[in-house]
Amino acid sequence: MSARVTTTVEELRELLDSGQPPVLLDVRWALGDPHGRDHYEAGHIPGAVYVDLDRELAGPPSPEGGRHPLPDLADLQASARSWDLGEGRPVVVYDDLGNTAAARAWWLLRWAGVPEVTLLDGALGAWRAAGLPLEAGPSAPQPAANAPDAPDAGHVTLRPGGLPVTDADGAAQLAVTGLLLDARAGERYRGEQEPVDPRAGHIPGAVSAPTGENLAADGTFLPPEVLRKRFEDRGAGDAAEIGVYCGSGVTAAHEIAALAIAGFDATLFPGSWSAWSADPARPAATGPLPS
């Protein structure tokens, strides 16, 4: 994955002041908090469009697909066009949670063939820390300037397959023949608690690599060399293939972004633990990593 992963606050400010602003997506979401739109309307980066993760970035939940299965491509394309996404127009996404939710939009659009999608490094917290203004209330998409060569806003055509995915069988195989990373918090990996899904534990053979440890204290990604060592310490340097899962395929996308910054490609298991643990035929391991 060679495309750029992040955009800085200063770069975004300059882009928004230009005649060709990017599509700016606000993916305000957190597990157990259904008020993302309210948070967005209380204050967001000017020109940002609110994206509903549960409704627009996922299909209907099911035991087989998990809590956040990939959306139908036609539905995702309709949403993308409503955000004013056009061929050739860059996209910047953010949330208020270190980009752990926004990464779902980043991954989905990259998977769907949109080449220039980046995460606002540091998310909304970095924008606030820079003393830049917020806008309250709903907002409409901000179109690009009507120049003769302007991108065709609102008429993007999505094409799946830009990033790799796997299913439960593939994830089980990756845990044996490659490296399967579990991006959830360590206590969920170890099976000490499970607040959401049917069973506690992890996919046998998976290695714990909590998503939160990809970030510095200010919510920005750790430097590439630090991330690279973090993943090499877990076996990434020797792995023929790397896969990632989490609870429902959301924060795993953030881990894939961190891996990309570190120079590693990775495959997403979208169903993640929510789908695996709903199948009684699938084994669950508990406890820490083997010594």
C-alpha cells in the first residue's frame, strides 16, 4: 500500500482555503454512543459532511457478517455521491477518537477504488489544539470550484477490490501460515472481559496488538519507524501475509492504516470477533500471548 495515509492540520487548512477543497468527512462514532450526529452538529470542521458509520459504512448486522459487515457496494456508492465525492477529488476523513472510527471510511473508500483518501492526523483534537474554528449545525457538502477541469463532484463510481479482505476460514489460516493481529484491547484478547460479543477470547494463534498503542498521547500516529518496530516485534517482518481483526472490523481498519504507515500491507477480516464468536463451531482461545 503505497498511497499516503495521513494529512496534517496545516495541510488541511491550506486545502480548505484553496479553490479545490477536498471532500471532508466527519465520522463521529464510538461504541455505545448513538449520538454521533449530535456531536457533529455541536461543532465540526467547517465544510465537513457527517457520515453515519452504522448506516452508511456498514451493512445490516447478522451472526454471519458480524456487527459491522461491509455495506452493499451500490449503497456505499449512493452515500459517497451524497457526500459529493467525484472522480479524482481527494478525501480527508476524521473523527474525535484518534481516527479509530474514521479509519473505517478511509479503508472502505480505498477498498472501493478511491485513490486519494487520507486521515487527518490527530483527528478533531489536533484541529482544536491548533486553535482553528469549528462550525455548528448541519452542513452541506462543499463543492469544488467550477473550473473547466474540476473533478466530477458527486458522480464517483466505486470499484471494489482495492484492498484485500478475508473471511473466517481465511483468518484461521492466516493465524497459522502468516500473522493475524487482534486489534482489540488486551483484556478482550485475553478473554478477561467481553462487553459486546457472544463469547470472550480470541482467534487461536492471533497476536495481540491493541489499536490504541498505534497513537501518541496527542492522538497522532506514532512515527513510522516506531510503528515498524512495534509490528516487527509481533512478527510482521517475517510474515508472508498479515491479517487484522478487531471486534467488528472498525478499529482493525485503523491498525491497517498504522501498518501502512510502517510499510506493511495487511488484509482485513470484516466480520472480526463479532462474527467468529457467534459461530459455536469456531474455537476461542484465552489468556496472554504464549511466552
